[in-house]
Amino acid sequence: MKRLLSAAILFAAMLAPGWILGREKDKRPDEPFYRKYMVAGNALDDKILEQEKRVAANPDSADLRNDFGNLLAARRFPREAREQYEAAMKLDSHHFLAPYNLGLLYESQGETGKAISAYVKSVNRNRGFPPARFRLGRLYEKRGSQQKAIEQYARALQIDPEMRDPKRNPLVVDTLLLPQVSLQNYSRDLATAMMRSEASYVDRSLVRRLPVDRTLSSEDLRPPASALPAGAPPAGPTPVQIIAPSTPPRREPVRPGPARNVPAMTAEPTPDIVVLEPTEAPTPPPLPTPDALGRPPYVGGPRPIPTVTPGQ
């Protein structure tokens, strides 16, 4: 018995250090999964370790956790990135970037339903954030919900019209609903364009001080007296105020006069084509007849008698 008791005590003494070390190991926090894959000298890994220290120093910062999640997602650690996004969303109920980034993470993994839920949370936290609306419309379009997709596309383009440019938003070439979106936004886009065009001719400092309860004269277009240089002529008289009448003005009825018989004037129709009657051409005078020698008649008196020279 003594030998058995001594052996048991010796065996327990041998196991005690390992048991104590195991308990101490359980008390220590688990090492992050990603840390054992960190490579010294890698630029992204160095940023992850630096951001980890910032989060440990300020664990209640939603911005730091959101940025930490972005680095982990870029390093292909989706579970750890999701944890940081969710922590940021809990820390700040108005933080709309964390659910948007979470939607990107779910979308990259093919989890469309979870991505839609994340984008909806981002839109609810900031209804004027067009990227979340555009990506939400894109997922609605892929699911066949065209009306929901058009609504989200339309709102995104109303907030940021430059999202039509593929250089600004490459995803715009992926949608087939842009004509319907443009048709839905046509009236608003036209009104905005007209306002911008007309506003270019407006002097805002002037129109903001013009009264609306009276007539306006050329003096109203002059700058205020405080803005005039010294020695400038004073403003003219104040225009007459317009007071709307309480009752409409009375108008006398128009009485018809006696009927008069006015002969109707008729005009003969003028022919469109005037035909000219042909006229007779004058008869030419008769031609003179030649003499017995075949010579034409001499005009201008009697023909002279030729003289004959002797010796010819």
C-alpha cells in the first residue's frame, strides 16, 4: 500500500506542472486566426498588425473597426472582417459605411440575400448615400424585381447624376434598365437643367432683396445705398403699391345696335391663267422685179447712162 501511495503521489507531481500550464493557457485570450498567416515585410500584413494595435488602444471606435474590417477583407479573412463590421454597427447606430462594406463582403461571397439586407441597413442609416442604393438596385435587377431596381437606380442617379458615367461608375454598363430609369427621372432632370440654365442669368444678391408686393422699377435693380460709391445720385421715387380689389370690377353689358342691311360685296373671280389672242402679222411689201438685162432695179432716181471712152 505504501508503495502504491508513493507511486500515485509521484505521478500526480509529474502531471501538476502540465495541468497548471494548461489552466494558464486557457485564461489567456485566443490568438487571432489571421495572425499566424501574417508575413513579415508584406505591406498589407504590416497594415493589419498596425490597425490591430489601434483597435486595441481604442476598442469603442466604429471608424477604426470599419477600417480594420476592410483590411481583413482585402487579405481574404471574411469571417474576421464581418466581425469587425458588425462591431462597428453596434458601436454607432448611424454608421452607414460598415453595413455597406458588409454588403460588399456578402456580395463577393455570392450571398445575395444577406447583401441586400446589409445594403438596406446602409440606406436606412443614410438615405442620401447613392452607392448603397445603386448596388441594392443591381441586386434587385438580378433577382428579377425590376420595379424595385428602377426605384433604387432612379434615386441614386437623382442624388449623383455623374453615376451615369462609366468612368465614375463602371457598374452602370451592367444594367439593362437605364432607359426606364431615365424616363422616370426625365421630368426632374429637365427641371434641374432649366433651373441651372436660368440661374446662370441671375444675380442672387439682387433677386434676394427684390420685393414681391409691389411693382418693380429700374431703381429696384440698382445696388443698395450702402454699396454705392460716395457722391452717387439717390434712388428715385418708390413705385406704386398694387392692392388687389376685394370685389371684381363691374362691367356694363354691351347692348346690340339696330340691324342694318349691308349689301354683300361680291367679287368676280380672277382667272389664274390669262390667254392672249394671236394677232395678224403685217404683209411684207412685194419684191422689185429685175430689168431686161437681169439687173436689180436702181433705187434713187433714173439709172445713169454709162459713158464710152474712144479707143476702147
